[in-house]
Amino acid sequence: MATLSFPLVKPNPAFSSFLFPRLTLPSKSVSSVPILCSPPHRTATTLASSAAQPPPTTSTSVTVETFSPEDLSNSTVFVIRARNRIGLLQVITRVFNVLGLRVDKATINFEGDSFIKTFFVTDSHGNKIDDQESLERIKKALFEAIDGDDVTASVESAARGIVVRKPRLDFGERKVKAERMFELMDGFLKNDPISLQKDILHHVEYTVARSRFSFDDFEAYQALAHSVRDRLIERWHDTQMHFKRTDPKRIYFLSLEFLMGRSLSNSVINLGIRDQVADALGQLGFEFEVLAEQEGDAALGNGGLARLSACQMDSLATLDYPAVGYGLRYQYGLFRQVILDGFQHEQPDYWLNFGNPWEIERVHVTYSVKFYGTVADELLNEEKCKVWVPGETVEAVAYDNPIPGYGTRNTINLRLWAAKPSDQQDMESYNTGDYVNAVVDRQRAENISSILYPDDRSYQGKELRLKQQYFFVSASVQDIIRRFKDTHNNFDEFPEKVALHLNDTHPSLAIAEVMRMLVDEERLGWNRAWNIICKIFTFTTHTVSPEGLEKIPVDLLGSLLPRHLQIIYDINFNFVEELKKRIGLDYDRLARMSIVEEGAVKSIRMANLSILCSQTVNGVSRVHSELLKTKLFKDFYELWPEKFQYKTNGVTQRRWIVVSNPSLCALISKWLGTEAWIHDIDLLIGLREHAANGQLHQEWKMVKKVNKIRLAKYIEATSGLKVSLDAMFDVQTKRIHEYKRQLLNILAIIHRYDCIKNMNENDRKKVVPRVCIIGGKAAPGYETAKNIIKLCHAVAEKINNDSDIGDLLKLVFIPDYNVSVAELVIPGADLSQHLSTAGHEASGTGSMKFLMNGCLLLATEDGSTVEIIEEIGEDNMFLFGAKVHEVPALREKGPALKVPLQFSRVVRMVRDGYFGFKDYFKSLCDKIEGGQDYYLLGADFTSYLEAQAAADKAFVDKERWTEMSILSTAGSWRFSSDKTIEEYAEKTWGIQPCRCPL
């Protein structure tokens, strides 16, 4: 019997509860001591677990011995029997330390597959612990900490999926191995600057393969990223082991896009090691901020929906929910926007050229995904069944991305799939000498995960888009079912352990795929499988108009996924027959609600399929929810009103304040007297108490100035334009689209320019100077949006080079707008514009990011803005434009709708070629004149100018403006993604937090 001991553990006298602080556990040294033999005769008092449901499969026990050696007669002896896991010894000693107890000696013995750990413990005064209540409390803490120690590994057959091979060792070998593992790895990586430096230099030499005496900023970033990732992996492993042991119901979040942004800053902040990392780098001659800039943005999404998914993953991790995100690992992402002569050009975003240190390729986690082929009827056990014989098979390879929570050890997983050719097809082509076809097959397979949103104006583009959607959901569903079968053998339990969330209709093929696997692969009957389907799916839609609802042509779906089309037809037949019993033979309504849309192009309505098969249908703001109920899905709402809910979208304060605006973060913490608001966002309301404080005003304005300096430098570096810091920084950054009305903004800028141009010198002195900043990408095939970008540049060329205007007005277009650029722009903005025509924005998370950073909003009453008004009040923002219920009547007027003379004048300036490119801008002008103004730019123009004038007036009153800014940040508490996720967990998914113990 071998015995290990470790140094004396000092008590923590400040401990007053069983709340463990968020600290990284220190590593302990293990030294050799003489063997201590257990006495042959002892009487023991066993402490029964007070936990409501002790782990059913673990042999963990804690006992208190009444016998102690003479030299330790004042000690209480705790004997812990448990199966081994790396770091367990460290965890137990940490518990004693946090409880204020002193460990005088400890021994570790081996008994079969288990370890027996004996601890000789006294209280903080060196006295024996006899009080039964105290012993119960200590026992409870120990059980909580070692809970999850007895985790067994499952072994799969050597098929596709996860294959685990366990070494066959006899007891002696296991004992030696376990003893060695304790000696080498009993403890977590240290986070002090010296330890971090050692890890960084280790990765410089052995991962980046550079000399530790000569490496540049990018190589230092790579080494730092791997060092941080090592710490994420520790937490990730602990979290996954805890989830596997406790077996909670998990939420599987399916989204075709995740706009994660940079990972380094977010990771070190959530790990709580930002200052230590900065110190470590400083001593090595590097700056953290410089290295952070070396990281590129992960090109895995575009726009608000993708960034929303990323914020929700951060909140799921922080709030300790058992969650897994699934998406696609795009090789090139959307595109990189390049502006040449004012025109947008698209280039591939080679974001993976230098590798991605944050991902872990799981070459052993692969699934076959099938396409094309035929469906045959076969007899199996005298039962008729469907067999899909595919015409093409590709492999889905998993890439895992750890997502750390803040203030917790929980680190959840974002699993992205990359497409690879089937090995069998490759070998067949090579063996027959058809090398060209082998290369073509490889390229065709890899194209599936190459580009986000391929141009779907052609049949090939539509087919590739559909391939992407099915490839991602098929691999994800196979992975989910594999994980369930690891620990369960009854699919009736599936709804108790699995919730699948469809983030819009892109993943809705998962419904047909789960049905196919349950019926065809697992041999469940149709009715049994259907009952499961209706209990596991939830659906969130981000669409506001019928035109935006996704439809798949039947011919395309039948060619690519023949079995899924059969399943959808069967689902629809059963639904329509049941619907006839409910509403009668109302054929118009039956046709509207049918999943299959008849017409010139017969199509599958994916939204109808999602609504039918989901427990809940979620809007993303109150206004959006009303649109769903009264217009978009009115028939379904009347049938199932209980299904319809709304959860107003939110953004994470950790990314949009802590990471992007550290100065504001520090200021908020100072005035609230705590950093707890970073986790508990409700505390942010406390800023309202200080909104009129003069000292806070001075500090608040200084923070804004620092951020404006950063933004001004960026503008100068990218455009060569110098801007005045005294000017109002007026920002509109979002995807370029007609309904978002960047054109309205540009026309108002032209009006402002025209007014200043015609002012005398004295009047110009009264003008509030502005720097107007616009940014965003236009879809490659969206010509009108591209025309708007060109107009912006043409107007900017005119204004910025007019000596009469000077610093009174500047116009800047920021190219290739992404998350990292947003982290620079948003903190430096004074005013943010959100101009969508009322009724066209489902939620609008962009406004929330600006709101958190104390930026004032100029907006229409659309999407989540209505709820922002309720929270901060109309007096603290600038509202304009027609309301949702007024829009239809204005559109009906058509050519009879009167527009102000100012609007007609600025449009005429563009049409007459005042800014050049007369012919090019003709189509743009035609869209907003002569009754063609669908998005009501003319109707809202006067109201818009009035809101702009109100913003000018408020900006002059610096104290009032600053107070409005503080109140905006205070009111942003309601729009944190933490609040959204808590609502989803409680009202939609039915999941509970599952916190990983220390």
C-alpha cells in the first residue's frame, strides 16, 4: 500500500459561508513520506449524505473516524472513498481550506479501483471537531465538491461517431498509473504571471516552433492563445464530466450562424485572469492590447442573428445551463468587404489561413451525411420499412470551441461541422485511376462548409444552400442521439433529457431528420416517434414579413433528400386531416396552413413545419410577437394560442461593456461599489441613483472622450480623414438594406450639407458639428444596397473636400464592419441611429449594444425600441416616424402621399448629378419618388429632421446629455442576453442550471 502526503493546508479565517469564490485552484506539490498503515481496529461513524438524490452510480463515501494516532490526537479523521479523477486531491484540500479548517496530515491508499483518502483535520484554532452539526456541514461541502468523481467511460462500437478505447490494465498497473497521474497532474494550471510566462514560452518553442529568444507579436499571440486555451480545456473537461454524471436535460442550440468575434479578450476576462496575463506579457516585453489585435474575427456569421447566437452562448455558459451549440465551420465565411472607388467588392475572408488556436479538431468524431439517391421498401422482421439508398455521402468532422462562463467553472461547447469527402469514395476513385474525379469529389464535398450564404439566385446556389442546412442538422442530430444512447436505452426518456432549439427556419430540417432516425434507424413506430418530436423542439423566428419566410422547392428537396420529402408529406397529410376536424372544410385556411404550398413552384413552407412540430413559437420582441399573432401566423395562433410566446432579444454585457469598453466597466464598478453587475445585470439599475452627480458626469465624459480618441485614430488610419473630437459622433452601422433606411440618413446628411452651404458665417457658428459614420455590408446580389454604399461615398467625397464646411460636417464609411470594429465604434459613439420603417425590425440588438455604452438613440418605434422607451423614457431618446399601425394607410396613398419640399430638393440634387454618377443613381431615385417609396422615406423625412434638431439641441447642453447617457446605460439591464436566456430556460426549454463544482 502506497501513501502520498502533501503540505499543511492553512485555514481561511475569512470564510463565512459555503459560497466558493471564483478562484483558480492553486497547484500543490506532492512529496514522499513514510508509509502510514491504518490501525486494524477502528470504530467509525458514517455520515449519511443529506443530498436529496445522491449519485446513483458512485461509490463515494465520507466517514469520520473516532481513532487518531497519539501525535494527532486532537485531529478529526475524515476518510473519503471515491474513484480517482485528476485534480480530486486538490479539490478536497481546497474545500477544507475554504471552510477554515486545517489539514495536519493526509494519506492516500489504494483499494481495488478506488482511492481511500484519509485527512487529519482540526478547526482554525487547532482543536478537534466534535460538533455533529459542523461535521454535517463539512460533509455536505465535501460531497458537493467531489460529486462527479465516479464517472464511467462508455465504449462505442467501431462505427461512425465517438470511439473510446480503454487500456486493459490489471490492478497493479492501474495503481501505478493512478499514482503517477496524481504525482504529475494533481492540480490545475497556475495563473500567476510567472506560470503564465512559462506556458507562453513553452508554446512559443513547442507549438509555434519559434525560438523563445526571437518571436514577434503574432507568434506571441499564438502562444498566448494556446496557453489560455489550455485553461479553457481544463474547465471544459470538468464541465463535460459533470454533465455526463448528473445527466441533466440539455439544450441543443441549432444555428446556421455564430458571429463570435475575437476570443482572446473575452476568454481571459471570463477566466478572471486579464490582469495576470497583462502582467506576464509586460514582463516579456509585449502589450496585451497589441497581441489582442493580432487575432482575426471568426467568419462564422453575418448580422444580428449571428451575433445574437454568440451572446446567447455566452449567457448559457455564465448561467451554468447544460448546453451545446451546433453550427457550420465555414472556411471563408461571408466575404471581406473591399471598397474601390466607392464601390463594394467581395473577397473571400481567409480567416483560417493561419489556423484557429481556439478550436479543437475531433478527428474521431465524424458522421456520414447522405444526399440524393432513392428510397426502397424492404421487409425487416416481417415489417415493411423504408430504406434510403444514398447517391452521395460526405463526412461531417467536428471542431469544438470551448465557451467559458463568467464567474463559474462551467465551460460549454460550440461544436461546428466541416465537410470532408467520404474515404470510401476517395479510395474507389484512386484505385480505379480516376484521380481527376477524386479531386472533384473532394472539392464538391468541401464546398458544403466553404461559404456562408451562397448566392441562391441559381439552381446550383439553392442546392448548395439546402445541402448546408441538411449537412449541419444531420451531423448534429446524429451526435445528439449518440450522446443520449450513451446513457439511456429507452427513447421515451428522450424528451426528458433533450431540448432542440431552432434558431429561425435554417435548421428546421432537423424535424424531418429526427423523425427519419427514430423511424428508419431506431425502428420506433410512427406515432411513438411523432409524440417525441412534438415534445423536444422549440422555434424562434426572426422574420417579420411573408416574403422573408423560407420555402424549399419540392423538386429540389425530392432530388436532394427524397426520404425527408416523404416524411414531410406524411406529416402534412396527418396535420391537414386533423385540421379538417378542427376547422371544417375552410379550403383557403387549409391551404394557408398546409406545409406544402401549391402554385407555379410547389414548395415546402419551413416555418409552417416548425410551428406544427414545436412546443413553443417565440417572437423576439413584444411588437414582433404581435405581428406574428395578428398577421404572419394568424391562423396558427387562433389554433394554438398557448404555443406563442416572446423573449425580447438581448446582448451580453461581458462582450459589449467589459471587453469593448474597459474604461466604462471600471467606472461603473467604482460607482456601484462592486463588479457583481457583470454577472448580475440587475445591479446596473443602481446607476440611476448617481445620474445627476457632477463628479460622475466629469468621469463619464472623460471615458467617452478616451473612446472617441480611439475611434478617431481608427478613422484616420482607414480613411485618411481627420475628425474633430468636439463633434457629435453620429453612427449608423448595420447590414445595408432598404428597410434599415441608410438612404434616409444619407439624404438627411445632404440636407444638412445644403443648409450649412447656404448659411452666412454667423449662422455657421451656431451649427453643432457632426461626424456621420456609416458602416455595413451589402449582400453580393443586392444591387440597391450596393448603390446606397456608392452614394454614401460620393456624398462623402463632396462634403469632406468642401473648404466651406470644414469640421462642421464629415461623412465616413467604415469598410468591412465586423465584431472587432464594432467594439471600437460603439464605445465612441455619441448618437446611434436605428431607422427601420416601423414593422420591419423584429428586435434590433444593435440598439442594445449602443445603449449599454451610454450612447443616445435616435430611432423609430419598431422592434425592441418600444420596450427601450418603457425602460428609459421618451425624454432620454429621440423618436420619429410613422408607427406600426400607421404604415399601411400611408402606403395605400401611393402617389397621392405628399412629401416635404426638403425631401424633393435633396433627391433632385442626387438625380441631377450634384454628386456625380447621375445615371448610376437614377434607379435609386426612382425607388423613392413617384409613389414607389415603399419604405416611406419621404413620409418620415420631416419627422426625422425634427428628431435630428432635437439631438443637436440636447448635445449643446453637456450636463443634460451626460445624464441621458448615464440613464441609457442604467436602463440597458433589461436587454442583457442573460435575461433572455433565463426566460427561455424557464418558460420554453424546461432546463435547470447545472453548476460544475470546484
